[in-house]
Amino acid sequence: MRVEHSPEGKPVSGTVASRSATIYDVAERADVSPQTVSRVLRGFQGVRPATRERVLEALKELDYKPNEAARSLRTRRVNRIGALVHAMSSTGPGRTLEGAAMAARAHGYVLDIVPMDGEDPASIALAFSLAAEHQIAGIVATADTAAVRATLAEQAGPVSVVWGATTIPEGFDMSHDEAIGALAADHLVGLGHRDIAYIGGPESWAAATERARGFEVRAQSRGARVVWSAMADWSADAGHAAASALLGAATSATALACGNDAIAIGALAAMNSRGVSAPTDLSVIGVDDIPEARYHLPTLTTIALDFEAEGAGLVERLLSDIGELEASAVTTPAPPRLVARESTAPVR
């Protein structure tokens, strides 16, 4: 293949160097997305005829050849699983990913990790394309956002995709994350708090909205009320900013529930800077039971989650979906549980 170069010796945009062409080269030539090229290659019928023709012409012009290693895998068992991961450096996602990787290895699979922004549909779609370009058994996603659900439902096609936690504490007729919120409400209401503030994670996350809903519904059912609320993001910075706003408002709240421990730690810092103490002035509860929670001053009351088992369950649910594992063998995470520490106390 002849390749044109600029005066600086770099390949001219729109041309392909001596390496083999990829679906991204084909997508650029045909002026379509990489996902569209992937669909054409896999025989999807939902591509417009004119678009399909452009892709086929680009494939021919660039002499595109599928990866030979991937081609050879078609005749034997595929042992790779794509993992789409958001914020893997954070405690929850990192521990979930570790559990997924260990479960994959235990069942003879390798986890191909592809980072993404779980709130950006374009980033999710690109991550899916990168994972699906190779021969894989299926895909797991550690982020459960509205964008992840919508984008992967649109992209998946014949590829099996799994996301979301499933374990619900006994006695809770609600979703996993709603039950987490309800557990927090039970604790605070049980301590006598009737006016409670709430700071949640981003509204685009199912976990954030469901925890907030579960908390409010449970609190109201037990005679309490949410007198102030805000939805922020999952960071301590967001918790600090939201709690500062709360403390600047005239509310009757005697307790504060937070969507995760990072938010709670940020809130405690804001309280400390204003001379508001926990639990004397305001009881505070988080979610996750991150390692720092037990060493904070005061130690943080929280809802502990079994992240590693959730990650293992994602992989094993995928293997069950594709017939490689019995459903009865799928790991069941321990239910969310209250860890009561010093940051909460009976209402004064």
C-alpha cells in the first residue's frame, strides 16, 4: 500500500501507514463511527445500505484484515472478558475490579480492562468498541449509570453484557441500593432523629438516586422527614461544599446521611471548620466502609458493602448467561450491613 507523507515525514491524515489497517482507520475513511464498522463486520442488519456500502468500500480500499489471533479463536473457547471500568482508582470501583479479576482467573478467563467515563455516552461507546473489537466471551461494566445502561443496551447486540449489584438484605422489598438507603434511615430514626438532611451522589448514577429514594421512603414510613437535601458527586470536595451549604441554611436537621463515605468525610471537615461537632450537634452516616472510615475522628458510622464479591458476581453472572457456569454457582455478595461507630448518637 502506498502511503503519502507530509514534509515532516508524518503520514497524511486519511492515509494509513505500513501497519495493518484498524477499524478506526476504516471508520475515518468511511466517515462513520468505529461502532458502525464493527457492526458491519459482524453482520448486523440495522446499518443503512448506503452506510454499509461506504464501510465495505473503505474496507476494500484499506485492505482491512481481521486480527489473525482473534480469527483463530473462533474455532475454540474464548477466554477473555471485557471490563468497562469507571474511576478505578477509587475504593469501591477498585475493589469491585479486583474481585472481578480474581473470579475471572479462577474460572480460566482473563479480564481485559478498558477505562471509561461512566457518565459520557461517547466514552462508554468507545470503550465498548475497543473491548468488542477483540474476541471476547462478553462484557462486564462496574459503573451503573443511566448513560451506561442506555449506551450498552444500544451497543450490545449479540455480545452478553452484565452490570449492577443484585444482593438485597433480608426483609427489604426494594432494589439493592434502595435497601442501602433504607438501612441508613433505620439507624438514624432508631436513634430518635426525626429531621434529617441528605447529601447524595450524582443523579446520573442509579446507585445515588436509588439510595436517596430508599432513604427518604424509609424515613417517612417511620415518622421522620428529609428537611434538606442535595445531590452532588461522589467526592469529599462535593461533600464539603454541600455540607457548607447545609450549615449555612436554617434547618432543624439533627442528623446527616451521605451517599458514600467520601461525601461524609468531606461533610465532617466542613462541620469541623464551623465548630459543629459530630455526633453532639449533627450525627453523620456514610456508605461503603472505606478503610479510612474507622480511623477518622470521629470514627464514621457507615453501611459496609461487599465490593469484591460484587465484582466476582458480575463475572460469574456473565459466565452463567453464556452457559459456562451454573446459575447456582454465582457468588452472592454479603448483604449491606450497618457498621455503627462514633459519628452517630441518639438525638439530644
